Amino acid sequence: MNKQQRFRLPIILAILLVTLLGGGHFASSSFGQATKTQGNISLFEKAKHPNAKYIASYSNYPTSQIAFEGFPDSIQKKYGKDNFRYNGHGAFIINNNQTDLDANVSSAPYAQNTVDSLGRASVANALVNKTSRQYRNREQTNNGATNWAPPGYQQRSNLRGTYKYAYNRGHLLGYAIVGNISGFDASESNQQNIVTETSWANQAGSKDNTGQNYYEGLVRQAQDQNRTVRYRVTPVYEGNNQVPTGIQLEAKSSDMALQFNVYVPNVQGNIIINYANGATTLRK
């Protein structure tokens, strides 16, 4: 190899590297590995399955099309057509993230559940601070697993993609947030606090995968920082359906450091839900 060839080699390698890395952005997978993505479709998965639409259905968070399955026109009208926007990661921002909650009240921490006229779990309210926070696991507080299941809980397992189960017993007021409030039933058998919720809607907990757990994490963080937070969770049903179409979560801290108003659609990329009774079909 002559001097001119040795000079050109690093330049050629650099051009190849830029070409390989260009045209997308990097996102950490659940194992911390950097995977190049286009939207929410892994290029490594796309190489294995050229049908991008197929892959989008099973990716980490729902596509916007799937998210809107859990935010139909009838519910959009409830919030106002110009009063929401999709956040790009599974959830919808309501009223520009503003809520009418007030945490500047003279009250001890509390957690309250309600049911609607059909007996379904309905609006849940709480005022929480660090003393409300539960750091022990459910087994340590005798709030472990239960055989009871909420209405519409037609479980399906061994699904393709990240979320192998269709449903979780979805809590409205989370155990770690209110589990240390005396007299509150934080178990998974509290029928006023549990709804049938997809694994994605319940578990997704990162900034680029915003299920209920992500927003609960913001509340827990505020509690850990000795902030007082007013918190409200509302399952949203269509008609007499047994399964909520989505969950609205609102929070505001007394110092205004935390505030959000969001709607998490009760959807999942690998299934299509019949909200009337919880039956599911596999998404093709």
C-alpha cells in the first residue's frame, strides 16, 4: 500500500461509518443496548421482518394509529377537539398539561375511590406526600397476588412483542404512591381501585414510552422530594363497556413543580380489544 492509499483509507472508513449511522436516531432498549430506530420500528427487526406495518404493531409503544383506538371521537369530544395532542410516545396531553387540582389545602394525606352507577371503578382522588409513600413490596405488607379479577379480564398470554400478556389488574391509585396511608386498601382485590388494563398501559414507564407507570413515577419522585401532590385518576368508559377505553391522570404539587394532565389509551400493539367485554383478537 503506497502513501496515497494509506491517506485515503481512514477517509473511506469515516464515510462508511457516517453512512451506516445516518438517517435515524439511537434509542436505548430495555437492556440498555443502543438500537437504531425509524419512528418506533427497530431497523434490526425491520431487517428480519421487511413488513414495517407488522413490526410497528409489536414495537415498544403503540403507533399513533393504535393509540387513537383508545381515544375515539366520542372521548375526544369529551375533552374538546382542540384541547388535546398526541405526545408521540403512546399518550395524549390534555388541556396543555394543565389541571384544576389544588394541593394547597389543609388536609392530612388521603386516598379515596368511587364507583359509578354501574358499579364500575370510577374517579380516584388522593392527596399524598412522602409519608404516603410505600417502599416495601406487596408481600411484606400482605397485599400480594389475588385470584379476583376485574370485569372484562379475559386474559391472553404468550403474545408476540414486548408485552406477553394482554392484561394486568390495573390500579387507579398506585400501591407505591398511597400504600402507606392508614385505612386504604392498596391490595389488588380492592374492586373500587382495580380495572382491566393492558400490560402496556399499566407498565410502560419511560420518557419515550409513556404508560401509566411513567406518570406515576413523576408523582413518586415528587413525594421523595418532600412535595405534597394532589392526584386524580379517572378511568374513561364508553357507554356500558366493562373495560375502560383509557385512563386520565392528573397531578399538581403545592409548589407547582409538578403538573400534568394526560390520557393513557388502554391499548396494546399486539391485540385489538372489545371494550364491551374485554375479549381480544390478535393484531395481524
